[in-house]
Amino acid sequence: MAYIKFWRVCVVLALAAAGFEAAADDRAAQLLEASANGDAARVRELLAQGAPLEARDAQGNTPLLRATQGNHAQAAGALIEAGADVNAQNRMQDSAYLLAGAQGYLEILELTLRHGADLKSTNRYGGTALIPACERGHVEVVKRLLQAGVDPNHVNRLGWTGLLEAIILSDGGPRHQAIVALLIEGGADVNLADGDGRSPLQHARQRGQTEIVQMLERARAR
């Protein structure tokens, strides 16, 4: 009889544990969804109910990454205030910090910088947050990252710096001119060449980017 009672207790405990696990999984899924939808109030509610802050979806995204992907600053702020890891990376090696920089989401970027963003962290191309920001013409993001102390001379796996990407992957228009000026002012090495030995000045001349050529020449580029 004691043996039967023992196993009954075991079964009850196992069922209770399974129910608890299912409830936790459900809260995790709900938090990921609320974050992706930018529902900051629901995010706070789920966190108060014990939803796992660092839950992951099939792509390795945390709730914070899901909020960042949609540029939902209030939801991202609620998660960061609760202690979400701004450097947690998904399977594509994006973190909230890196993604905000690459996409030009300045408000979320500011939140990550105030909560422990790793300025030396890199994306799947081996680039810092600064490099794609330079490429995509996010002037204010570039300015903020340079102010924060991101290395302007970091070289990614393509052999390019932010300065090279601002030239090679752009039309040389006003936004990229502003970025080149910020990089020069921020200490970028204007003569740091790509993997084939071609300098920023050579690339700018080849692309007919007259204004950028003049800026580089004034900075004594060769």
C-alpha cells in the first residue's frame, strides 16, 4: 500500500511539473509575440507573471530582439529595464545593439548603449555596429557610435572599414558625405586600404564621388 501511495505522489508531482513547464512555455511564446507586436503594456504584464526574459524563438531571437526588429522602442525599453541582455545574439549573430545600429533605430540604440552594449561585438560579417550604419547612411547613428567609442578603424571580414563601406557601397550623396566627415573627425585612418590595397581615395575617385574625394584630399589621403 505504501508503495502504491509513493507512486501516486510521484505521478502527481510529475503532472504538476509538466503543467508548470507548459505554462512557462506558453508565457514565453506570449512574451515573444507581444514584443514583436510592440505591445509594451502586455510585455510588462507577462514579465510580472514570470515570463522568461531571455526566451528564444526558432531563430534564436529573444523578446528584446523581436522588439528591436520592429523598432518598437517602448517594448524594448520595458524589456531592457527588466534586465534583458542587449548583447544576446540570434542565429544570424544579430543582437539588439548591433541590429539597432545597422537599421538606424536610434532610440533603441541609445537604450542599449546605456545598458551595457558591447562596443567590440561583431555581426556575421565580422563588423561592428558602426560599419553597416556607415554603409546605410544612418548619420545620427554613426555620430552616436563614434561618440560612444566604437573603433572607426575596425576591419570586417570583407577587408573593409566603415569609411570604405561609406564609399564603396554608396552613391556618395549628402548622407554619406556627412558620414565621411564624421569618420575623419572621429579619427578614421583615411589611408587604411582594403584587402586588395586600394585606398578610400582611390575608390572615391573611381566612383566619381567628387565631394568625398575633396574631403579625403583635405585630410591628406593618398
